[in-house]
Amino acid sequence: MLLSTTYQNILIEAGCDEAGRGPLSGSLFAASVILPFDFHDPLLNDSKKMTEKHRYKLRSIIEREAIAWAVDEVTIEEIDRINILNASFLGMSRAAQKLSTQPELLLIDGNRFKSELSIPFECIIKGDGKFANIAAASVLAKTYRDDYMVKIAEEYPEYKWAKNKGYPTLEHRNAIMEYGISPYHRRSFCSKFIEPTLWK
């Protein structure tokens, strides 16, 4: 799919996106990417519409060809303290702040954003399917979070995180009912359907 390379042609743009707003467990990951004006790759799309193989292939290309890219992790503790929406804002802000090239405009996937950064921004609904730099950020956020979930699944294999990536599948919810809450579960999410006495 051929995505637009720029929102405008004057300012240095960075696309921003996150992965992991919906899961019951694990950190949220956010990414920010500045792509060259002439960047094109037919595989690049909203990461949710790509195969795992294509996501990892694109990650290597993005990291090699981007003018700048950065990934940020928002921890479970931060998510529980400030809520998931604010966690997504925080992650994208921190990722943008980490960029080696200072962006002059942030393109945010979604309809809401707030930040303490002084960089102007535009919110774009379904932006990861419209603009290449947001799609690239979605690929990085998704693959880095998947890597993290596979790693912590080794500690707690009973929840099958390598497969479900922490999302509330029936298998995952049944495992919580059987084994209780792990240190990697988001208390603010899980308290809605499980007794706190089952927390580990």
C-alpha cells in the first residue's frame, strides 16, 4: 500500500504511534519516526494489517533508512498511576523527545493528544493507514512490544503471552482466574473482573 510521505512540505515531521493500549498485561510501547521525503515501501501499512514477517522486515528497513527513530516504554506502574490514555500520550511524547533530529511537527495517530513538549502536532484518525511516518512508528511500537511480551512470557508461561501478547483472550482470562495476577498485569485493568485477593 502506498502511503502519503508528508502531511505538509515545509516542517520536519515525525510520525507517532503506540502499541498496547488494550492488553491486560505488559508495558505500552510508543515510537516516533522521521522518514526521508522520498521514502516508499509497498509493504508499509498500519502494523495491525501486516503479517508478523512483514512487520519485522519493515522494522529493519525503517531503522536503517529513517532520518531518526526512537521507541519508548511506559511501564505497568505508570499505566496504573496515570491511566492508559495518558500513558499513550506520555509514551509518544517521550519517543519524540528522544529523536536525534528535532521534529518541527508531530503527526499523532488518533483523535486526541496532549503533551508538555513545545512541538506543534496534528491528530490524524487512522493515521497509521494514511501516512508513512505514522505507519513506520506503528511498526516499531508493535514489534518492540511483541519482543517484550515474548520475553516476559518465559517467566510466566501459563498466561500464553507469546501468543496473545497480553490481550484479554478467553485463554488469558481463564489463566488469570486459575493462577491469579502476575507482577506484569495491569491492576487497573484486571480489577474489573477479578478479586484482588488473587493478585500475586
